[in-house]
Amino acid sequence: MASVLHAVGTPLQLVALFLLLVAGLTRLLVRSRAWKLSPVTTRLVINRTFQAAMVALVIGVVSPTIAPILDRWANSEETFHGAVLSTGGEPISGATVNLITIATVSTNSLGQFDISVPHSRALKKYTLQVKAPGYQTSPVLTKTGAELKDVDIRLTPAPPELVKALEQPVIVGHFFGVPIIIVTLRVENTGSSTTYINNVQGKLSYGDVSFILSPVYWTIINPFGPFYPITGPFPIPAATNLDLRIVLITGMNFSILYHQFSQLPEYSAQLPCTQKYNGSVDPLTDQAFQIVKSYAGDHFAWKAGNWHFELDMTADNQVRSFNHDFVLSADEVDRLRASFDLLRECLGVNLTAPVAQDGTLANFVPK
């Protein structure tokens, strides 16, 4: 508006003079009787012209004085100052301070920041959020202008990222036809106390079909590391750098299969594939093997084509997500189906060994 007044000041004065001239000429025409309109119309024209001239003249005269004042008002700024600190009071440099919808700035080496807000964008209350690498993002804060004149914002250090990577390859297989995924995760606990992986969950997708996978066994990879059943959070000791292998399987009710076994005389007292005192197991009888093979075939889920695997790991309440795409060929699917034969010798029921006991990857495929 100030710039407009600057621009129109002098032209308005010229317009005022022109309108005064028009009013004067009109009065002369009336006196000389050259003006033929009625007296009422004549007075209205002269009065309105004179009023317009006076308004234009006043605006034109005062605008050069008003314009600088309006300029200063329109271009004035309010500056907010603050500092971003850790919970221990150390300055955090390079933090991003977002005064939402107005401006985003970064803190200097002392953790300080300044934000200037034009008078035209002034608000009664402002919202801001602060982010910094290695720290938890602050909630959205609501502050008045007075509070932002000198504000301290404290950020809590983020816990170290426990799960670093999903190692390759991912092992895919089946347990009585049900999909199995065996994953290896790089885990690092750089802290000084034991921490925990609280939750693990996988999702396996093929087109519109998907399976939810849950962990059942885990081991720390080393030459002598046995697998353990998963009964709760995984403890990760301080100063640990290791590979953690986890077996995930989709939920399946095997009660029907077990019931069929129990109907066979040879398994009425003891289920098949039970380890004997010397560690050996007896092969399945022909009838039991046909039951198992039929059951596995009915529940076999692997198909040739594109598969997508998602893995969500929650450690210290931080979720780390991994995605892994792979393709199964028709030959690989046939190979997995052929591994049904391992069930006769109770070899294919070992969930914890990615390499089958016959020395091959017959019942597992690396991807």
C-alpha cells in the first residue's frame, strides 16, 4: 500500500487540479446560460466534482508523508531467538528448527538460532519442531511470540541403532509345505548395558496373497551356536557385534496332521520323528509318509515368480524395517517340492538347519 501511495501522490494532485478546473468551467457555463440542465442537476454535478477534487488533493498532498510510515510498518520484523541443547545442556549444532509455515533455520556451533517473522505474518501463537541427527525428534511445540524471544529446546539423545543390516542371502524353504524364511541380521550394541530386540515380524507376499511370519528359533552365528526357541525379547549384551540368525514361519495348526498320525497303530503311543535315547530317529512308515506328503502338498505355498519379503525389527522401541525382493524359478519350486522326500527320513522337519542333513540345500533355497 505504501508503494501505491508513493506512485499515485503526484498524479492525484494533478487530478484534483483538473477536477477543480472542470468545476470552475461548469460554473462559468451556468452563468453564461450555456448550461441547459436543471438547477438541481447542475448543483449535483458541481458539488460532486468539487468533492472528488478535494479528496484527490488531500490524498495527493499527505501520501508522501504517510507512505514512509506505512513502509516501516509493513516491512518491520519480529526476531525470535533460541538455543537447542541436549538434555545434559550441551549445544547441538546443525539442528533444524522449523517454525511451521513461516521459516526453517539451522543452529550455529553454539546451538543458537534466530528467526525473523515479518509483521504481516505475525501470529498469536506459533508452532515449531526441532530435529537433529542422533537425537529424538521433538514433539510439535506451541509457543507465543513472547516465549520465543528467548527459548531453550532440549532434545533427548536417540538410542543407538541396534539392528544394522539384513545380511544376504535370505534362505527360503518350507515346513510340511508351510513357508519358512531364515534371516541373518547384523546386530551391534555400542552401549554399556544389555539391550533387547523386542519384536520381530515378517510378511511374505506374492501378488495379492500374503503370509504373516513369526519367529520360532534364533541363534548367534558361530561354529557351536545351537538354536534356541524364541520365548521373549532377544537380549543383546553391551559392546556386542554379532550376526543373529532367526527362523520365521507362518502360523499353521498341525493338529489335523497329528490326529492322523495318532490313528496309525505304530504311532498311537508316540508321534513319528521322535528322537531316541541314542539320538537317532526311525524313518516314517509308508502310510505315515503318504499322510505327510499329502498334507505338505495341500499346504505348499511357493510358486514361481516374484516374491516380496518385509521384516520389521523393534529394538528399544525403535522400528527398523527391511525389504527384500526375490524371484523363484519353476526349477526351484520343483526342488522345494521334491524335498518332501526328506520327510520320510525325518530330515525335512529340522527348522534350525539351513543346510539339510543330506549335505545339500534340497529343502532350502538361498535368495
